[in-house]
Amino acid sequence: MMWAGIFSSYKGRTLVTWCRLLLTSNNLIISMNI
């Protein structure tokens, strides 16, 4: 159970970081286009 909780929290963190990376890359592309 403990390992499952750690794994789920790790997955959540990686998802958040990926979302942030995607958002920042999209913002860079938009700013470059303008």
C-alpha cells in the first residue's frame, strides 16, 4: 500500500511537470510567431 501511494504521487508529479513543460513550450512558440 505504501509503495502504491508513493508511485501514484510520483506519477501525479510527473504529469504536472509535463503539463508545465507543454504550457511553457506553447507560450514560447506563440511568442515567436507574434
